[in-house]
Amino acid sequence: MHMPPHLKQCFAFCSIFPKNYEIKREKLIHMWMALGLILPDGGSKALEEIGDEYFNELLCMSVFEDVVQYEGGAIGGYKINEDFHSLAQSLTENEYVVIEDRLAGKNLEQVRHASIVSKHISTSIPFALRRVQHLRTLLVFSEGGALEECFYIFKNFPCLRMLDLSGCLVQLPSISTDCLPLLKHLDLSNNHFDILPLEISSLCFLLTLNLFCCYNLRSLPNLKQITGLRHLNISGCESLDMPFGIESLSHLQTLPIYVVGHACKACSNSKNFLNWEFSNILRDQYIVLTHCSCQARISHLKLLKLRGELKIKHLERVDHVKEVESMPLMNKEYLESLGLCWGNEAADLIMNPASEANIVRFRERKEHAPGPSGEPETRASDRDQDLAGRVLAGLQPHKNLKKMFIVGYPGIMFSHWFLPNLTEMVLINCRGCVQLPILGHLPFLRTLRMEGMDNIVHIGREFYGEDVISFPSLQELFMRDFPSLQEWFSLNDREIFRQLSKLVIRKCPKLVSLPLFLSLKHLEMQSCRSIMLNRMEELTLLSTLIIERFDDLSSLPKKLFRNNRLLTSLKIKSCPELQLVGSGFRCLTSLKSLSIQWCEQLSLLPEGFENLNALECFEISDCHSIETLPENPIGGLISLQILSIENCSSLRSISVGLQYLTALKHLTIMYCPNLAGLPDSLEHLSSLLSLAIINCPLIECLPDGFQHAKTLQSLEIRNCQRIANLPEWLDSFASLRTLAISECPNIKSLPVAFRRLIKLQHLSIQDCPDLLRRCQRDRGEDWWKVSHVPHKYIFSSQQQ
């Protein structure tokens, strides 16, 4: 394959990674830069931009493959195509080496670039590699093992340009100021150390310093001398204050977090240093200004040529609006994502690409962490609200911005900015605001998330703007915790939300009206009034519907299901008064997943349940009024693959209709204390792969019909006190690979047929006293029946 000369070395470098290793685009480009593999084009393009072009060229050649990790299909990283990886290694076998399991396996004299792959508890530098003093690159890939004797690296490899010790749990040693004099790329991410050696500041050629998720890191040394530093990643360093001298790093492009420091009297007084009394200085003997927190003022960002992502935290520490006026964000045209945060909000979680999952985690942490005295958080004073408003206005970003996050803003009004390229807007815990910002006029806005808006009572024209079409590109809208919101007005004279496909509304207990979202496909409603569901009857395109925590909901609207025949996923949870699901259920012929949880008054399955011919997964749990699963509804589910019945305390019987579920693969029945047994006629469950019967104390045996489940691979029986033996036909489970029996004290022995379970790989027996005794290694009467199983876990929890 022909490859342009400027790509050959970049391609060759990819051989240093293990097979199937996932790499971030930006990280790989920074590595290429450290080795001088990216050539300036003689124009104004930054090396990072040229490197991005290199990457795209290789991507077009299929050298890299996308790895999708995040909701919405965002790319989490890339893998090197297996064939191209093998090709790269064959072309560079003398210069590049991947050392696995501590064995180099080849002569290392000519090696310039090495990586070490370790799956052991500890990781060490192979002795053969320690003698290669001309090494340029060293990457250590360790699966949780600590790197031993890491001082060898700093002592033995003076020619290193690139060093990656990510996740090695290293405690960095003190190093000499002349160690690693040529180092350009240092990755210490995901480590547990709390300080960096002061000598790090002597690495004057350093281009990249990655400290991502070094949670314990408290401080950084003075970085003023590393004038060429371009990338400083301190995301996830929650205890870190900003390093001294950061305003001098004029080439810095990556700084994902900037923590505004407190202004202190010592430094403000230092401005009047010439007026100090000399006698006072003699009395105090010394003055310390080096590590005062006011070194990180927001004005220090002025000269930094930042790109990509920036979060400015603790904006409440800005004492005067002149500070932000001296640092115009409007000039930072290469910023793509900006977070403005007041207070202790976890902006680094919120702005992560996997934002949905992180926001949920952040929210749960906040809800379960009470304040010092259990009192509600105090509101900002009028002065603080006014200052916050002026600070926000002074932080207007460049029009190129694509993502905007405002968190903990204490003001009462948002600034009227026009950001025409914005694609995502997040407003969280702006509890003092009385009006939402104008957002409807933004042509490319696709995602809008708003949470914690205590003072919003109405949403009206001010939200939509004056354009004929409002929110022309919006696809996802999330609203949560609007305790005062009563009305959300629509506009009859214009088109709104024409592209909206996903709507999530949670904790809006007073809301009684909202617009009609005709294009909606995904709807989630939680902790709202039941009247809100009536408005949803006019929707016709829903594919996903989640209804949760409707305390006053007794029945579902009749037309809701009739008008949404394309519905594929339905979840009804925590509706304690729900008694009737609705007659339109029979229309849901496309439904594939159904979950009904915590509906205590629901005593019958929905009318028309038997018509759900496409249903593949049915979960019912904590419905304590359900007494039986009748034959007609159950037997008609010809496509059902997963059936889970959990914690239905009144359930007494499951009909023989269970035998007609010929597509059933996974059956779980747990915490049903009054279930007396399972039907005997189960001979048609020919597709069953897993069966779990847990905490059902009245069940006495496995029905004989189960012996026809020839495909069963996993069987679990737990806390079923009345089961006295396992059936002699147990060897009918010819495909069984996993068997777990626990807390069944009346099972005295194993059947002879157990020995014929030749495919069984995992056997777990726990808290079954007689079985434990009979299955003792080499001594128990039943040991010969179980000895052929490769992995056995036979124990009593009291002995653990």
C-alpha cells in the first residue's frame, strides 16, 4: 500500500501499542509531536491541526477503527486495525518493541521505542531494557500493578522524549534536575501520588503533561520555566490548586480546568510594598507570597491560546467585574466547550463526553450528601447576585463555541448572548434565575439540559426568541427539578421543536401544561402530575416511554397506546395508585420490552397483553397485588426471550401458559414467598438458556417438564428451603455449564446423574451443610460426582 512520506513514520509509531489497544485521537497526536513526526506547513496552522489532518488521512486508509463508548454514538477512542497493526510491527521490528510478561524475547540493542505490557500484581523494567540508554520512548501499560523501582527510568534513560506511566500507581521519587533533559511528553494520569517532585519544573522542553484523574494531587510545582508547554491536563484533580506561573505559558493550548483562587490581603498589600514600614518587615523577618491562592486569578488566562475545552471553577471568588473584563473570552476563537461554574459543583463530571451517566452520578452524590447542619443551602445576597450577573456578562465567549455549561450560577438573569454555532447547552443549579435565556434562535442547538431552576414559574416567549421557527435543530431536551414551574406555553404563531425526538421531564410537581411535541420518539416523565400524561395522548411516533413516580396516577390515558403503535419499549415504575394500565394495550404490536415495577395496587396484567406478539423482554417486580399470571396473557407471548418475576409477595401461581413460550431464553423468579410451585407442563421450553429460582420458600422441586430444556446452560437455586433433592433426570441438561446451589439445607445429596454433566465448568455450593460434607475433596461420598468439574466453589459463608 502506498503511503505518503509524512505518514510513514506516524504509521510506524502505531506498532508500539499492544493489539486492540484503545487510543484517544488527541493523545496520539501529542505523542507524534513529542517525537517530531509532525512537520510544520510553513503557514499559520498549529502542529495539532496538522496532526489532526495526518490522523484523518490514516483514518481514511482504514488504519484506525472507531470505538463507540458514549450515549448518542460519540467516539470514545480508536483501535488500530489488526492487519495494519501486524504490518506496522513487521516494518519496525528492530526499532520498536512491545514487551509482554516481562520477557523481551529479542535483542534490544537497536530499539529506540519500547512499551511494556504487564498483567501482574507488580510491574518492573526488564534488565535487558535498562541497558538501552538511547531509548526515546517508554510506555508502560499496567493492569493495576504498581511499577517497581521507577527511579531506574529517570536515571537510565537520558534520551527519553516520551514517558507514559499512566495507571502504574507510582509514587514519584525525587529526581535530579538533569534527569530526562529532552523529555517532551510525560503522562502520569490515573495515579495516586499527592505531590510532584519540584524538579518537574526543570523539564524545559516539555510539551505535554497529563495528570488526568490524579485525585490525590494537591499542588503542582512552579511551571514558569516550561515556557513551551502546550498541553496540561488536570481534569479529575479535584484537590488541586492552580500552579504558580501558569500565566507565563504563552503556548498553552490545553487547560481543561482553571480554578480561580481566593484573593488574599497579603498580595493586595504587596501592591503598596514601597509604603511598608521597614521596621515591620524586620519584625516579621520574612514574607511568603509564592504559594498564596490569589496567584490563580481569572485575568491570568488572558494570554493563553487555549483550544478545545475549558472549565472555569469557583467564579464566586471573582471580587470585581474588572477581572473578567481584562480577560476577554471573546478572543479565544478556538475554544469549543466552555464551563462557567460557581461553588463546588462537579463541573469536571458534567462536561465529560459521557455526560448523561456522569450527571446522574453527580446528582445522586449531591442528593445523598446533606449539608453541615441539614439545612437548605443559603441563597446568594443581592450584591452577590448582581456581581455574578456582571461577571457572567463579562465572560461572553467567541461565537465559534459549540458547547456551553453554566453551573451553580447565583444570578437572577442570564446574559443575552448570541452563539450561532452552539450545539449543546447545559444549565444546572442556577436556582436564583427567574427567567430562562433566549435559546430558540440558535440554529444548530441539538441538546439542551436544564436542572435545578427553583424560581422559574413560567416558560414563554422569552425562551423561544422572535424567529418564525424556534429550536429548528433541537433533538434532545432534559428538564429536571423545576419545583415552581406551573405553565410551559406554546406559540400558535410559529413552529417550535420540529426536530425534537427525546424529552425527559423529572421533578416538575406543579407543571400542568406544556407544548405538543409531535416529532417525539423518546419520552420520560418522572415525579409529575398525572394530568401531564393526558397531553401526551396526541403523540403518534413514540418508540420509548418511561412513566415513573406518578403518585396520583390511577389509570393510563386510553389513547396513549392506541396512537403509538410504534412503541417498542415501555417502563412503568413507582405508581402506587395505578390499578388499570389501559385497554389500548392490545395495539402495541411492536412492543419489545415491558417493565412494570413498584405498582402496589395493580392486580391484573394489562388487557390485551396476549396480543404482544413482538414482546421479547417482560419484567414485573414489586407488584404486591398480583396473585396469578393467567394462561391467556402469558401463553400468547410467542417472541418472549426474557421473563423476570421479582418480589411479588401475593403471587401464588403461574399458569401452564408458561410452556408455550418457545422462544424463552432466560427465566428468573425471585422473592415470591407465596408461590407454591411451577407448572409441570414445560416440555416446550426448548430455547431456555438460564433459569434462576431465588428465595421462593414454598417451591418443593423442579417440575419434570424442565428436563426437556436441553439447551439450558445456567441454573441457580437459592434459599428454597423446601427443595429436598435434585431430580435424577438432571443429566438431561446436557449443555449445562454453570450450576449454583445455595441456602438449600434440605438438599442432602447429589443424584448419580450429576456425574454425566460433562460440560459443567462452574459449580458453586454454599450453605448447604449436608452437600458441603458430602462434596469434600477426596473424602466426601459425593466427591466422585463433582470431581470432574474444573471450577468448584464449595463453602459455608460462616467460614469466610
